[in-house]
Amino acid sequence: MAIIVNLDVMMAKRKMSLNELSESVGLTLSNLSILKTGKAKAIRFRTLEAICKTLDCQPGDILEFREEN
């Protein structure tokens, strides 16, 4: 996939666990884990907004586009 999810990087920078983010954002651990590992096919803007508010970051800090070869 050409979209890379850097959620684990931002969580590490903010010293936040998956459990803490899950509770703060209102997502199940399972769904957050799917997003974190890059296996998600889509993300709602509402979810992205909640993650960005919680981690005090921009969407571009979490999502990255890379050309596939």
C-alpha cells in the first residue's frame, strides 16, 4: 500500500500506550491495532481528527504517501 501509517511513531513521541489512545479516542483496541499496523483500508475523518487532537499532531504526522515500485 502506498499510504504508510506512522501512528506508532507519534504514540512513542507522546509516550502514550495503545490502551490510553483507545480510551481517549473512543476506538476499540482491535480497530486501533488494525490502523496502527497499516492493515486498515480506510479511516474516517472524525477518527483521524480525534487521534490528532489526542496526540497533538497533524494528519501528515500520522499518514504518509510513498510511491510503490
